[in-house]
Amino acid sequence: MSDLKQQIAHSRDWLARDLSGLRYELDFPLKIRRSFQRQMVVWIAAAVVIGVVFAVMPARTKEIRVNAKGRSRGRQQKEGILGAGLALGALKLAATLLKPVVVSFITKKMGEISSAPRSARKW
């Protein structure tokens, strides 16, 4: 029985050591900090090289495509925006015109509900 307890205690110790080792291996910020402290010149040189590479890279050029039918994508997009603006304007006008009707309907329904006896209410 004591042999079994010893094995359990040893396996717990091994597991604790393995977990602490895993925590150390997965602590990337600590590893980067230590690496920067030990090899500062290499890190700074790498940052300079990366900066120079990005500065020398050619800029992306914008690609313009035109449909064979003669209508460009920009015109279609403008028409879509115009249609959406027209629809929103019509919706706003309809909302303005229908607001009194909706308010009176809700007021009437709320009045009916509040005046009805409690047992007859349909919630």
C-alpha cells in the first residue's frame, strides 16, 4: 500500500515539473524579452532591414477595369447609391405621413386594454 502511495506522489511531482516546464516553454513574452536583452544588436538590425525593405517596396497600383458594354462599375455604383437614397427619402416621407395614424392606433389599443376588466385582457 505504501508503495502505491509513493508511486502516486512521484507521479504528482513529475506532473508538476512537466506543467512548470510547459508554462516556461509557452511564456513567449518572457522569451522575447530575454532574447532582446541578450541580442539587442541583432533585433535592432532586423528592425532596420525590415523598415528598409518596406520603404523600398514599390507601391501598389490601382487596377481599373471597364466592362465591354461601355458601362463602368463606378456608374453602376452611383446608380445604386442614387436608388438607395431615393428609397430612403420615400421611406422617410411615408413615416412622416403615417406617424399620426400609428400613434392614434396605439393610443386606442392601449385605452382599450386599460379600460377592459383584468380577467378579459388578452396578453
